[in-house]
Amino acid sequence: MEPWTKLCSRPGSAGFVRIRADRYRLADGTECEWDILDGPDSVAVLALTEDSQVVLARQFRPGPGVVLDELPGGGVEPGEDPAVAAARELLEETGYAGEVEVIGSSWLAGNVARHCWTAVATRCRRVADQQLDGEEQITVVLRDLPAFHDQLRVGSLTDAGAGYRALDHLGLLPGAR
């Protein structure tokens, strides 16, 4: 498999998520255009309290049009260390802080030009009030590990891949070694 040849790129919308259109030539000569979601990297944090409760951010998500629980997180500023971004986002969205470790990153999807970093925060405790951005409305939810496992299994949570990766890293997946 050879990479496609990028012929050109043109800007699209520049709202909360930037979109650009990239035109490619495939190996067989066919040309196609893809909408690419662009923007800064992001980070998702699996935060565990001292009594093993998972700290989640519950909020309305306009894409699916429903209220979802998700791992606290957000954008990584240009030049910012993902661990610093993870600690900042956790504190801003939930008021919790703990010992933060970045455990890896992955691509969000095949048409997204940014990484999503996964972090774990252990020994978390509430240390401040939430410091939400103007458009954020977040309710902090605490889940015990079995309930969090259930949310991951049934798909009622965003950031499922990051959640599984973090639980695996911590040795907290059911049946893990």
C-alpha cells in the first residue's frame, strides 16, 4: 500500500473544529477529496479518586444530540506538555486534581489530523470549584469501577478507547493480569 499523493488543500469552516478539504491522487490515478478535521491535539483523563471512583464529566454533546458521560479533557495548547494539559483540564472541568501520567496517544479517526492523548490521574481529590469555559455546562459524576466498566461495554460513554487504554495501563480491566 502506497500513500496517496496530496494535490492541494483548501480551507473549509473554522468554528470550534476547523475543517479543510484535501484533494488526493490515488495509485490508480483516481482523484478524490476528503474533509479533514484539523486543530490542536486533545487529551482525555481517566481520573481515579483515592477510593477508586472514576471522575466523569457529564455534558450535552451536539453531534449526537444527547447528554453523555466522558473522561474529563480538552485541547492541548500549542507547545503545551500533554500532562500539563491533562492536569489543567481535569481541574477546570471537575475541580479534581491528582498525580497525572500521560500513557500514550492515538489518532481520533481516519479523517482527523490531530492526536488524542490519554492520561491517568490517580489519588484524585476535589481541591477547587469547576472553572468552566463560557460554553461548557458540566456535571461531575463519580462512578465505581464496575459501573464504569459497564458504561464502556455498552457504549454510553465517549472516549471509550482512552478509557480501555487507561484501565489496561492501571491493571483494572476485568480479568486483567
